[in-house]
Amino acid sequence: MPPSATPIRLERVAKRYATGVLALEDASLSVAPGEFVSILGPSGCGKSTILRLLAGLDAASSGSIQAPALQAPGADTAFVFQEPTLMPWASVYENVWLPLRLAGQSRSQAIPAIDAMLEHVGLAEFRDAYPAELSGGMKMRTSIARALVTRPRLLLMDEPFAALDEVTRTRLGTDLLRWWAEQQLSLVFVTHSVFEAAYLSQRVLVMSPRPGRIVHELLVDEPAPRTAAFRLTPRYQELCRELSAALERQPG
């Protein structure tokens, strides 16, 4: 499937919640078709708010937004949250079926897509398992499979690996790069980790403390998708240092 032709863009966006909290002010960014962009910043700076705006889950207070979900609700867009948010009473198979079922596909109609996706993410042998029987990494793989089974063109991910151990996190990051390349996704990935951002992204956007806006942009000019060997290179270490310095320049 080709990348989304719909421009993904925020222009001078502000978001003030009903509580009076100004989460974003003068926030602007763009994502090219098929690009992997990470958003990096301190807690509470509005990273997740940007994802919610792109998903059509919230409306901006001012400014303009272009994204597939704003043309038609949910169109070509999938969201993966920090917690897997799986239905505990449903098997892996049934959890992955959920978005297809909501779109009107019967179980028999969905079988080919679900089987292919479970194979794709390494869960074919666990199709009948329940969330309580899965490790944290397998739960997240199920959540990602549920997002990818609809064949979205824009994938939004809100710190999906934050609760995982380092080995599982690294493995899932490498797998995510492969899935991104194979499905030609536009991907916006929120993270607190400079190491994760430098490894995964084609471009990293650093945000200021609340009210959030983009204050630094780093192009990761290395071939993608990458392998774990990239983490051992001087260029990777240089990228991590630059991102760390950009964060440290922000007021506490």
C-alpha cells in the first residue's frame, strides 16, 4: 500500500483544555508520506496531545491541522497507546479481529488478514492465548498487530515500549522498523528516550516544556530500516548527544 498522500501537518496550533491548562502553543510540524518521525520531550509537554489531535480525538483551540483522520473519522489511521489496552476476556485472535469486526467483517472474512498479521508479528503460535498468559512484549505485539491489521497509512504510537525491559524494547524497536518499511507507513512515535528516538527515526522533533512547541529538529541521515549494529556506531552516539543537549537546553 502506498504511503498516505494526505498531508500531515500542524500549523501554529494551540490546545487549551477545559481545565484551563494550555498544553500546546504555536506548535508546528509536518510528516512526509512514509516518514518515521519521533517526538521527544519532557513529561507534560504536549507530545500525547499532538497524537490525539492527529487522530481526531481532540480538536485544536487554534491553528490548522491536516491529517487523514480529519478528512473522515478514523480513516487510514491507527493508534497504539503506552498500555496495550487488550480485552482480557478475548484471545489474541479476537483482540486483533476487533477493528475489522467494527468495520463489519465477520470472523470468517477476517481470517486471512488476521492469520497473516499474527505471522507477521510473531504471534501465530499464540492466537488462542489470553492476555493474562502473555508477556509484556507479547501484549504489545498484539496491540501493534491490532493496529496494523487495518492496513493504515498513518500509525500513531504513544510511548508504546516505555513499560518494557530493555531487551524486549530493543527487539520490538527493530521489528517496528521492519513493519514500518514493509507497510510503507507514515509513523509518528512519541518517546522520552533519546536512544530510542535516535535509533528508530528519520527525523526527531524536540519539544519545549508546556505549553509545548517544537524547538529543535534533528535529521537522522542514516539508511533505514536499521539493525542493532547501528547502536554501536559513532554516528549513533553523536545523534544521542545532540538530542540530549537539545533537551538540556530547555528550562526545567
